[in-house]
Amino acid sequence: MDVREAVQTAKAHVAGLYADEDIRHIGLEEVVFDDALGAWKVTVGFFREWDEESALPPGFAGWRKRSFKVVQIDDGSGKVRSMTHRSLPAAE
């Protein structure tokens, strides 16, 4: 599997799992190949409906919260092995 296939698999997996939550702006954030595991680790970011500015009270500063998921894909089979949440360090 090449990097483009891994990214498409990860994005489709995230979109399918969260289909009933109306996630938006699904995009590639990062991709790494783990030689030891023989797997791609693809980070996909997205917004949920309640993260949008219009869904929050006026003046609320945290509306730009983006969710990040790391999808691990087996290089040989192309199957998703896992999906985990990725937290970013707090801004200073």
C-alpha cells in the first residue's frame, strides 16, 4: 500500500465511523510509516457540529477545537488495526 492509499483508507474510516455525527472538514494532518509494526499511522482531523462557532454562545473563545484521530493501517492487508485519539499540547 502506498501513502495515498493509506490516507484515503484512514479518511474513509473516520468518515464512516462518525457518519451520524455530521463531522466536517475532514483532513489529513500527519502520516508516518512505522517499520517495526509494518503499519501506517495516519492522523486525521475534523470538526464536529458543536465545535462550529454558530453552535456556541456568543463570545465563546474555544470554538476552534478540532478532533484528531490516529488511524493505524496494516501495510500488507490494508486493514485498519486501530483508531486512537490524539491530544495536542495546550497553547501557551
